[in-house]
Amino acid sequence: MRIILWSGLICALLLGCDQSRVYEQNTDFDKRYWLVNEKPEFEFTIDKPADKYVVYSNIRNTVSYPYARLFFTYHLQDSTGTDIEKKLVTQYLFDAKTGKPFGNSGLGDIYDHRFELLKDYQFKHRGRYKIKFEQMMRVDTLQGILAVGVRVENTSIPE
């Protein structure tokens, strides 16, 4: 019984530490590559449109990723499917001169990145939104990309 109580308390503390997170989800590419026709989509709900938000992309890659940069486009859509934001993003995953990987590594040759897409963004309406990613690298099979995801944070919540 003690173990259950302590486990529950620890879980509650860990979950309570990230109050600003509204949504976070990732899509794993099981074969360790991102096909050009794979366009991961994520759906989230905004309950407080008056608040300001930050939207991030999450990228996980291996050191076998063959390029220094990653090009991808994101589409932020409202509940009707209309694009309200669309942008081509360029991010460095490795130093262009030295080849040293950027990002955080916890598992040897795997690196996690979080790139800011929208800062202090105010959604116009309460409701469901969708963000879709597509790789724009001029190759059909993008080796070394393990996962793509999104994180939405409410920056109006006091720490």
C-alpha cells in the first residue's frame, strides 16, 4: 500500500511540473526514415484563445542523418481545415563546418531538437486546431529522421 501511495505522489508531482504544456505528441518513423508522402498531423484543442502560446516542432534524428540542415513545412489549420499559418522552416541539426550534432542526446547516436515555430501566438477562436508537417528535402526517403512532433505551450500561465 505504501508503494502505491508513494508512486501516486511522485507521478502527481512530475505531472504538475509542466503546467504550461497544452499539448505534446510525436510520430515515430518505425523504419528510421521520413518518406516524402508521410505528412504527420497533430490535433489539439485551445480553450483560452485570449492567452499567448508558443508552438514548437520536435525532431529526433540519428548521427547517420546525411545533411547538416533539415527543411520542412508546417501547416497550422483551424477546425475548418483552412491554413492559418504556413511556413517553410530551415534548421541545422549538425554544425555545417565540424559536423558536430546539435540537440540533446540521451541515447548514444540519437538527438532530440525542439524548434520554435510560433512565439506569443494568439489563436483567434476556442476549438480544435491541426498542425501538419511535410519534409522538403528533395529526396523521397529521408534517412536518419526517427520522429517528428509538436509541442504547444501556454505562456500566459504563471510559473
